[in-house]
Amino acid sequence: MAEITQQTTDTSNEFEPELIRLLAIVMLFTTSAMLFLFSFALMEDLSTLAKAPELVWAFICGAPSQDGPALPLMLTLTTLAFGAGIGLTGWHIWLIRRQKNNV
């Protein structure tokens, strides 16, 4: 009687880590853009925009603000998300180049 052999296929895809990294990059840049737009909605005038670095530094140092922590928190999270997106993009490019050089 003929034996039925099952072919085992490798279900792991070599592009999955690339896809996950790309999705994370897109999410980080989208999050930073949305937080940046929401922080602009909280700004009352251009003088608030001019003193945004002071607000962020005071928030990082723990100094209380009269206007509340919402705007400095959003600006800080925007900066962190944008920086993480740039870092992850650089790491992704480095991994791709390293992989191409090894082939």
C-alpha cells in the first residue's frame, strides 16, 4: 500500500521581522505626528510655542507648571516617539545592509 507522505513546509517567513519593524516605524512616526498636532491644538498663542523648550525642560525636571502638565507631556512624548522612530529606522536599514552583505 502506498504511503502518504506529508511534505513539511517551513511556515516561518524570513520577512516577518522586517514587517514587524516596518509596522513599528510607521506606528512611531504616526504617533509622533498625532501628538504634535494635538499639542498644537493645546497651544493658545505663538508665545507658548516660543517657550515650548522651556516647558519641556521644566516638565522633565519636575517643576510644576501653572498651565498644567498636558502640553509639556505631549511635546515630550512627541520628541521621544520621533526619536525612537528615527533610531528604529536606522537600525532597520543597518540590518538590511548587513543581511545583503552576508548573502
